[in-house]
Amino acid sequence: VEIYDQNQFEYPDLIVNLNTSHPHLLDANVLESLHHCEALFLTISDRLSYFPISVAERKKLYHELLRFWLKFFSDNTYDKVMMESTPHMCWDNVLYSVARYLKIPVYYLERTTINNRVILVEDYRKSEVLPLNFNQNESMEALINQVDHNLFESVFAQSLVIKRSNRRLAKTNAEYLSVSDKIRKLLDLHEINRIVKKKKSNFLKLPKKSRHSATFFNGRYRNITIALLQSIHRRLMRKIRKFYENNVQELDMSKKFVFFPLHLQPERTSTPLGGFFEHQEFAIEILNKTIPDDWLIYVKENPMQFYSLYLKSRHVKGISFYKKLLSLDKVRFVSTEVSSKPLVENAQFTSTLSGSAGWESLVNNKPCIVFGNPWYRPCQSCYYV
């Protein structure tokens, strides 16, 4: 059994040394066949480069990883590749794409919002399609017997995944609104205070090297540098959040509307699972163009998008993103403090790329429209664009 240190696939100074002896040759056929992997690599690398690096430099890293995995599979014989989750970093997407290029089956586990249930997936760009008449004439009792009573009950039970997510979002909102937090903002040292306050022993960690993914492609920074970056990032996020909240409008549940909860970005639910619609404004533009004139689109941002510790969000969703959405005549912003539950229940349908809101809509006997490839996409009331 060979064990590899994941660090060597994440830091540029280590990546460039992966192929010091007998590097695998890259020909036009390989590069052309894997061009989609290169495009995805360049997109994902934004989240690993808090300080932007050139496309040329990122392509060098891509080519080194590509050489490594091509040589790895040419030197070893494997029947299949197993991955713990959707490949959503740079190195694991290259591994995934190379294995598929070489016709080696790849499987990964996709977490669902049904408690303690995962799905084994082979291709995140495709989904099974159920026949239109699948179990059409079966009674509810027969359907329950097919899937098992315990599984059926767990479908409608409170999802622990969603519960944890809601708790985290509530905590984020509370932090934003607290008076003490506003005082800390004046000092602009909140993140350092957080580290020291959490555990006094953490103070000793400040000079140590961090493994913060937002700076993987920039090198290894010390914890104190990351804390300072988070303090700076906090000011930027407050400015963006203030713009968003200042453009929130009062909800009118008497009107017909579509609910579109924005994805936290960058994350795997939009890249790679969102496909071409990782730019969520594209999906919302389509909805704005196609729904009836008297309908609205209630758009709600994920509070974590404005979280100061989330350095990966630096390169996505600036104020210009929200201005673009506001230019669409049917779009209305919803406060991040508003619960999504009544929005899902009262909407004509919920739309998302691949988020859990689509599943919540289905469980509430409401259809959903998805622009990505969520695990629940084969459901008959889920419509894929």
C-alpha cells in the first residue's frame, strides 16, 4: 500500500517537484481530451489563491498534476478508483478526469439530506433518468414496501445535515448583528481576538504555519497572517452585506413567486455540480425571462457568504453581482434573517443549482427546477434545465 501526503498535491513548491524523474509526455490528444478538466482546474484554483496568480502559472501546476496522474496510472494497474466525496479541489479533479480518460471506473460518495444515507455516484455530470411511467400505478403502500418503512420515514424526518447548517447560519447572523461584534469591528482585530479567546493555548499557534485552503496556491502562511487577512476580509464582507441588506424588500406572500436561494460560493454544490450555471445569475436570468409577468423571484443569499473567515469567497459575488441581479425586473432580495421554510412552502416552485432547498421543496409536495446535478435530480417532480 502506498500512502501519499496530500500536501504535495496542494502547494506549488511541492507540485512542481512531482515529476523530477521521467515525466509523462503530454501530447495534443491528451490535452484536447481533457480540456474540460483544465477549464475546471482554472475555475477551482481561484478558491485556492487569495492573492491572484496568473493563468500561465496555474496552467503549469495543472500540467504537473496531469503528468503525475497519467504516469501514476500507467505504472500501476487499478480496476477502479474510490473517492470519499465529489471531487471539488484541483488535484482530485485531475485524478478523477485522468482515470475516466483511461476508462478506469471512478466512484464517489454523495451525501444526501436523508439522515445517514449516501449515494454511490460515477459521473457528477450525469444523472439517472427514471421512465415517465415508473411505478405510476402503484399504491402508496406498495411504494413504501419497495423502499422500506424506515427509509420512507427518514425521508420526512428532520434532516440533521440541514439542522446543522441552519444552526451555523443562525450563528453567523447573530455574530453580524451583535453589539459586541460591532465594537470589535472598530478595532479591526476580531479574528485575532477569536483565536486567542477560543483557547489561550491558541495564542501559541499564531506563529505556526497554517493549512488554510484559500492560500494553498500562494504558499504556506502563518496563522497570524491568516488572522490578519480574515480581519481585512471582514471589512470587505461587511460592505457587500450592507449593500445586499439595503436592497432587501418586504415579502409579499400573496403574490406568486419562485424561490431561489443562492449557493454559498465557492463550494462543490456550484463547482462542479452546478456545471455551466456556476454563475448563478445565468440561471436567474433564464427564470426572469420565462416565468409569467405577474410572478416574482425571491432571491435569498446564504449568510455564510458574508462570513469573515470564508476567505475563499474573495473572488466571487462582489457588489457588481448583486447589482446585476437587481437589474432583473422580477428579482426581489430576501433578508438573510428570514427563514427559508415558509418561502419553500409558499413558492410556486423552488429553483436551485444543486442545493438542499430543491429536496425540501419535493418533500413539501412542491416541484423544483434545478440547473445542476443534485443527487435528487431523477425525482419526477424535479425538472432539469
